[in-house]
Amino acid sequence: MSDLRQQILVTAKILLIKHGYHGLSMRQIAEAVGVSKAALYYHFKDKEELLLAILVAYLDEIEAVIDQVRAEGGDSRQQVLLLIENVLSQPAEKRALIRLSSQEMAQLSVPARATFDRAYHEKFIDKIRGLLRAGMDQGELRSMDPDVATWTLLGMMYPYFYPAHTADVPPPADVAEQLASIYLDGMASR
């Protein structure tokens, strides 16, 4: 990937998180990168293609994180904790891409949404579901619908995908430990 293309992706990602899809123009991105609109359009045919490239690049990163967690081994509890720690230890702006993807999907064309949805499930949802299902199959986690288990875990993490909501929270490791404990053990006192 060219240095300029990478610079466009990084700058556009920051601007999209800050302004949203409709609040940002290709002109603003070009100005922030310091290139002409023609140079921007050389790398990305439109704002939709740029958003999709940003989101799929993040999904590639998160897929690598999940694969690494699974490769490190350990029991299901350790893997869930490592997954939460790895996601929450990312800079808030990076975690915000998960939120951005859910908020901005309606802005994309049907083919672009289908492309993103396929990547989102293959690289993120299905990977988490597989991690949890493996724990169920090994008897380390209670047997239940793996889709419900996956969406419950993500639902617990979702507030941490908002940069503004995480300014005054404890360090990621402390939060990850608490989330993993609530997810795996529940809230009941012993």
C-alpha cells in the first residue's frame, strides 16, 4: 500500500469518527491530508469506497487479534479475558470504528453494505462465535446459543466503543477483568 493511500486512510478514519459520514466531505479529507481532490480520487473513487476500506482494514486487525487470542491457547475464560483486554486496550478512537460501522452502514449502497456485512461476520462475529462455541464444546462454558452468547459479550463491550464514554473509566485491564467476570460468572454474590 502506498504511503499516501495509508495517510489518506489514517486521516479519513480520524475525521469520520469525529464528524460522521454525512458530516465529512472528500474536500475536507483532501485538505486535511494536504493533497488535491484529484489525488484523493485517484486512490478512492468516492467516500463510500474510502469508508469501506477503513472499516475492512480494521476488521483485518481485529481478526488478527482474535486469531492471536485463540493461538495463545489457555481455557475459554482466559481467551474471553484476553479478547476483551485486547479490544479495550486499543486507543478509544480505534475502538470507535466498531460503533462507526454500525451507525454508518445505512449510508452505504446495498452492494457496499453486503461487502461489509460479509467481512464483518467472517472476520469479527464468526470468530468470536467460534471462540465461544469451542469453549462450549469443551465443556468450559455452559452450552447455549452461541449467537446469543456472542451478542451478549459484544453488548457488554459496546459502551467502550464510544471515545467520550471512556474518558473516566479505570485502566483497560481492570475493566476487562470486571467485564469478563460479569460475563462468565454473572452478578450474583456467592
